[in-house]
Amino acid sequence: MLPLESPVYAHAADAVRAGFLAAADRAGARSRVTVIAHGDDGVLAAMEAARRANVALVVGPLTRDDVKTVLAMSPERPRMLALNQSEDGVALPDDVYALTLSVESDAALLAKVAQADGVRSVAMVVSTGSLQQRFAAAFAAEWRRSGAAPPREYHFDPSPDMLALLRGELAARPADAVLLSVDSDQASLAKSFLPPVPVYAVSQIADDLPTPISHDLDRVRYIEIPWLADPYSPGLAGVPHPNYSNAVLDRLYALGLDAFAVAQMLSEPVPPQRIELDGATGHLSLSGSRTFARQGRLMEIRDGRAQLFSSQQ
């Protein structure tokens, strides 16, 4: 159940559909899948169509607003695998599961990586975008759970005066590492004003950058999904690789692949209470919360190229 008729979300929805159907074809299960398309205001009608069809599982909605709408206004619905988050802190109802590409999962994992690296103090350089703000907030929340001192946050402003001020403030109050949460087109500029300490970054740091990437970003670490980090690993062998030339659509295609694998299990009359799966979007773990925890791969930019991180480098 996807917003394939939405002018805004159609391309994203089509990438998810393509991944889901590719996985279904590979499993010989295409006949079990029905695609229900809807527009921007059509998610409730789409859910009602799914209910009337007596489906075993609805995969969707895709957007956060549509998930919120369905949970609030469609109490009689089939079992559901949402592809986005519900409201923060709100427990999912019975028979509702969530599999998402949320940046919060990547941020929490990166905080654990930094702690394992021996980092004890972090400065966060954050732009105003909602994704960047969410990423930084999730990193800080995970960092505080360890009992460490809260990270210091600095606003990123690309004007020369503010960049000079940022450099001075970071030098005056040195930290063991920096979290860089800015747009990819601002990353090289921002990095050049940071002190020579380890830099961890928002997952989209390498999106839309030329190849080779600017050496200004060398040694920056971030989390990526296996589909992009290691696309030809044995676990992903034989899966069709469409050429989107767009990392966002590539990630959504991978989400479709994993959504099908999960849907096969959740559509059983009695779904499993625990699931562990190495998928295209990461290692997926389902526990009592019915939200899949997702662990991606640690990447590092070396010699102008994004590569799987190796402690031997």
C-alpha cells in the first residue's frame, strides 16, 4: 500500500514497490502480492480496500503522516508493517510492526561506535534541516544513555564570519571528536573548519558528491545500508540492481527488498515474536516493541572514496 499516485512521493513509492516485487519474484511469490496505490489524501481508502480484500498483511504506509493517520483513524485494519515511524515515544498497537530507514537508528549506532573508539567528549556541528536535527538529537540521546557528558552543539552557518567563529569556539573548547550533521553539499566546507579530531557524520554525507569525493572528507565515518556499502556481498547475490543513480532511491529499493522478506514471516497466521535477519538495509532485529532495530555498516571516506571501514587501515 504505497503513495504511487502522489506527485511528491511517487518516485520514492515506486522504488519501494520495485524492491518488494523483485524480492517476491525471486521467491516465486509474486501471485501473493497485491499493490494498492493511493494519492496524498487516499491512505484511509486504500486501507479500507485492503481490509475488504481480506489480506494477511498490509505493507505500508510509507510516509510518517500517513502512518499517523492510519493509526489514529483506521482502528479496524489488517495486520500492518509500517514503513515509517509513528509518533516519537508512542507504542505501536497490537498487530502493527515498523520497518524503517530512520536516521535515528544510524545515529544511535554511530554513538556506540564513537564510544568504542574511546571518545569521551563530542562537539556536534548541526545545520537546520529536519533530518540533520533528528540525527543529532538521536546521537545525543544515545550518547547520554552511557552516562557520558552531553555533547556540545554548534549551529552550522556557511557564512565566512560564522565559520571563523565556529573554528574559534571548537579550538577554545576542544572535544575528542566531532559529529557533523549537515547537507552533503556543505560537508566539505564544514569539515575544513573542524579541528584535527575524528569526525562522525550523518548517513547522507556522501550522497550526490562527485567521485572521487573531495579529500577534505577523508577519514569521516558514517553508517550506510549494506545494499550501498557492500552491494556484491554473498548475501545479496542474485538480486537485481536497478541503476537509480540516486542514493535515496537505492535505499528505498533496499527497503522494499527487506519489507518482502519480513512480510513473508509476519503474514503467517501466528507471526514470530522474534526475528533476526541480515537484510539489504542492515541487520534487522525484532523484539517485543514490534519495531525492527536496524544496524547498518560502518563506512569511512579514504583517498576520496567511500569504503567499508577497516580497523587495519
